[in-house]
Amino acid sequence: MLNVAIVGASGYTGLELIRILHCHPEAAVTCLTSEQSAGKRISDVFPSLRDRCDIVLEHLEPVRIAEKADIIFTALPHKAAMEVVPTFLKLGKKVIDLSADYRLSDPAVYGEWYEPHLNPANLKKAVYGLPEIRRAKIKGAKLVANPGCYPTSIILGLAPLLKSGMIDLASIIADSASGVTGAGRSAKVDSLYCEVNEGYKAYAVGGVHRHTPEIEQELSLLAGEQLNITFTPHLVPMDRGILSTIYAAPEKAITTEALGKLYRDFYNGEPFVRILTGGNLPSTAFVRGSNFCDIAPLVDARTGRIIIVSAIDNLVKGASGQAVQNMNLVSGFPETMGLEGLALFP
């Protein structure tokens, strides 16, 4: 049995990790931390856990945490993660980091979008944790940088096109819409009920969203050359889910049928990617609570443009579910273990 610690357990991703790991046959949650709620039971913070997980939350003391766990999930804000991850690694623990701190390989880029990196040496050791693209490297990793939610939906949507070299790299546009849990659990005016309900808005417009360099880094690696995209996030008045609609110009004409075959072949055997064809389109409602990414590749017959629609649950495939998928890979478990649950519908 693998003993697991969740550092930063009082946020939505922490709760989702507990929910998923509770049903994992080879993992036991042995330690939870929260600076704001230390001393309380996690079931007092999240009543949905009553009589299923009543662990008392602790302050973050890395050495003490490491004594209780074989693998550690860090579900902390950026900067807070890199302050403790090096200690966990020195103590011989494997780390799945859900923050942005180890996703960008270049410390200068991280500094441009966030702040100076405190631990650049470990950036070279971190493996970007998108299993469908980096499975082999993840299996041998000590530190996995769990991808962001928007990047997961966009990278999986574009990977077959980039690997095949069939689109104009300068033409990529991604419009993505997220549920409010993507903003985290801390109180913010922009995510209050009255600010969000009955509204739908774009934000961080003009290439300023912090997921932009992560998206471009991974897409450039897939394409084999540097590229930039136009990425516009939107906020939807729903709890969870991300729907990305991605546009690109093909280098030569292609049919929807041929595009569907390309995607089915590329993701053949992938347990959590479902390719939709025949006019079926993804919906966040059909992946809610699951680790699936649904993708529909189409061609606009009028303009010739390629349109890719992808849907994930931002808290599962976009965060905690993907983190458990990565834990399974680094631990030698079947990749789908603990993640077999179907979507919650309606």
C-alpha cells in the first residue's frame, strides 16, 4: 500500500484528490496539510467527507510530512510549492506538483510570467505530466509537473495535428471556457455568485493569461519549432468543466472523415481520450467527475479551416485525476487504477 500526503488539501484540487484516492485500491491518504485550517478535521472543511475521511489537517512541516508518506501531492499556489518540493526530493520522496512551479523548463520564462524561480536546478529534473504525450518519461520521474487545466484541453486537442505537420502554425486560435472552480476556493470578488451567475465573459485577453507560455512550450515541442497561439479564456457560470474550441488552417485540404481517422489512430489505446465523430460534439456535462478528455475533430467545409472541440473536467483530467494518473505511472500501478469512474450525468 502506497502512503500518500496531500500538501494544500483544503482547496478544490485537494478535495478531488481525496475523493479519487479514497477508492484507489493501492493508495492510502496518511497526511493532509492546510495552513488556514490546521487542527481541524478535513471533514469539517468539506462535509462531503464525513465518516469517510476525518484526518486532522496539519501545518506544513516537510520533514514530518515526509515521514508519513511515500509520495506527495503538492496542491499549493505557485512559489509556495517550490519552497518545499526540494526538501521532499532530498528526503527521497516522489512529488506530483499541481502548481505552475515546475511546468516551464526555462527559469527566465517562469520569471517573466510569475516571479524569479527559487529552485531552477529542479526544473531540469521535472517531467511534464501529460501521460498521452510523455508516458515513458513520467514512469521514471521523481518530480512530475502536473499540467494546467487549459493546457491539457488544448494540447490534447492539437497534438495529432502538430505531430503530423499538417497545419499552419501561425494560424492557431484557442477559445476556452472554464467553470468557476478553475479560480480556486479562496474568496475573490470576480468569482462571487452575484458576479458570475447569468454571465459569460472573456478575461486575460491579449495573450496575458499565465497558462500561455505553458501551452506554447508544449505545442512547440510537438511541432518541432517555436510557435505562438492566440489563446482567450472565458468564465462560465458553472461549477466545473472546460470546453476548448480550437481553430487552425490546414497546409492542404482535408476532409472531416480523414481528420477523424488521424485522431483515432493517434489516440488508439489511450484509456482517457475519446474521439467523437459522426456529428457528435463534446460537452462538459459528459465528462463531469471523470478523467476523460472528449475530442471532436472537424473541417469547416465552407472555409476549409480545421476546428477541434475538446472537453475535460478541470478538477479531474485538468488537475487531480491527471495527478493520480501520473502517480500510477511513477508507482508502477495500472494507469487507470482508481480512475475508472464514469462521468456524473445528469
